[in-house]
Amino acid sequence: MASASFPRPVCWTNENLQPLRSVGDPLADAVIEELFADGGVASMNALMRDFVANEHPVPASAPAPVRNYLEQSSVLPSWADPAMIKAGEEVFWRFGPRIILILTCYALPFCYLGRNGVPVLALTNRLSSNPKRRIIETAQLVVDCLQAGGLTTAGGRGRLSIQKVRLMHAAIRRLAPIAPTYKPEYGLPVNQEDLAGTLMSFSWITLDGLAKLDVPLSDNDQRAYVHCWNIVGHLLGVHDDLLPGNQTEAKALSNAIATHQFGPTQEGKDLESALIDMMGHVLPGNVFDRVPALMTRYFLGKEWAEWLGVQEGFLAELAAAPLRIFGLEFGGLIENSSHVAALAQRVGELLINSLVYVERGGNRPSFAIPTDLKQQWGVNWTA
């Protein structure tokens, strides 16, 4: 996958990651620059409003540069392997509820740990002001991409969702640096290192979360799942040489980015607090109110969790929760991965069943999930 201009290093280090913080996405950035030149911020805002209100198909009102971009950015890479994509989809089909829980309690918090990336997330004013919308849109992207045919069907939900996210990233790169609170040390917003780190949260971090829940995945399962997300990364504008060839390389890249970027920030704490509060409100009743904090700390480990402000104070409250009605005893819950796995499966199912009822705001469509996945996961809604 390596290119001549960006050869993949044998070992990722701070020295070879740092230059990536000034590299964007020329294809999508050129579209946004053209829109900005024609109509400024108003033109870009109108485009984004059309995109979120009309997720599928492409709005008929999309300007010519956008239509041209959508044609250019929809082609799968030459190395895409249909059999591997199918195997990756099957991992999602089997373990979707736990993957969605990992998304909220591990993958997104992993992204909030980036010292220079998370202030840009906070600048968008979408995450802390409407965390419900953020988790629904992120979960929708995962479902769109990993449902059967999501990546292989031309003009399908997966590819179109990716293309729209890619343009939104370019809009952030254009607008964030002019914000009063933006600092040059953050690097180019949504740069190649941050894009790769986010991709690893969906790829390796999800696999690591499944391993921590004692989910049995074969070597081929893991390689296939990484392959699916590599295709997503390619379509998102991540340089091919930043796409790991297998799960071992994905782990190495994730660890290198963490070493280079991770640390405590107020923005990270604020975003994580909003995310945990949102999950507590979305999950039914109050039995599971403290479970999101428990799962986040379980996945992240003590240091990373504390960097995000997820302290141990919730444990006493959880101990008093009537989890026995779900066949779970608190005693030894933290130390016993099988108990955590059972809790994760149950909460993941509840979370997916609840997402459809969460108001996204504006004219945004509701959370959508294919019938075969509803049946496989026991999803109860009929909408």
C-alpha cells in the first residue's frame, strides 16, 4: 500500500509522525477551497445542512465541484479484497452490540486523549453541545460501512457516508484555524496523524476491546476487520502508507500515536463527561447509569481513564446497583472478564435498541439499521 511520496516506515516514531500533523487531504480540501472562494462560509454551511438533512442520496442541489468530488472519491482501491470485506462484515454481524458499546466506551474516549487533536474536536462545538448526535452519527457510519455490501456497493450507504464525512473534515480544516482559540501547535486540523489515529480507534482499538471481552476472533477475522477499515481509511483520504497491513501493524501504529499525542486535557475531560452523561440518559432506567464509566475505565486502564476524568468514585454506587436481576454479581465484576463480557453484551443490546429513539436535531434522519442486523442482534423497534 505504500506510495513513493509517503513510504511506510519500519517503525513509527515521534520523528516520523510529527510531519504528518501538517498534511491534509488535497482532493477534499480543493473542493472546500473552491466553495469558499465562491460563497465563503455561507456556501459551506449550506452544503453541510443539505448533507445532514438528505443523507441518501446526494442532494440534487450539490454544487458541481461536490458532484465531481463524489465521482472521484467513490472508487475502491485496487487492493480491496471482496472476500476479506465479507469476512470483516461477518465479524460485525456476529458481535455488533459489543462493537457499538466499545465504540462509546473505548474508541471515542481513545480519540479524546489526543492532546492536540481533541481541542479541534471541541472547536467544532458539536460534541459537547450535542453528544447524542455525535454518537448516533458515529454509530451510523459504522453500521453503514459494515452492513452487507456497505463498502462494495457503488453508491451505497457506506461509501456515501464516508464521502460526506471526508468533506466535513475538509471544512473543519478550512475553518478551525480562524477560530480565536485555535493554536498553531495543534497542527493542521484533522491532519493525517489524527485521521490515522481515529481510524485505529475503529480498527485496532475495537479488536482490542473485543479481546478484553473474551470474544474469540481468529487471525483471519482480525485481519479482515482491519482490511475493512483500511478501505474506509482510503476513502476518507488517509494515505495508503498509513494503513496497516494487519492487526500487528495496526496495534503498533495505535501505540505510536498514543506515545506521540496522548495526555490529559480539559477538552478531553469535558467531551468524555458529556459522552458518559449521554449514555446514562439514553440507557433505560437508572440501573446502568454508572456502567459507562465502569466500562470506559475497564477498557482504557487507570492512567488513560484518569486523564479523561473517569475516576474510581463510581464503584461504590455500582456495587449498590441491582445488577443481580441480569445474572451479574458485583463482587469480582471488575476482575472477572466473563462478568464484564456479559454486562457488555447486555448494555450493548440496550444501547442499540435505544439509539433509534434519540432525537438528532434539525432535519436529520433517525438511526437506521438493516433488517438482517436487527434480527441477528434482537433489535426490537419496528420503525
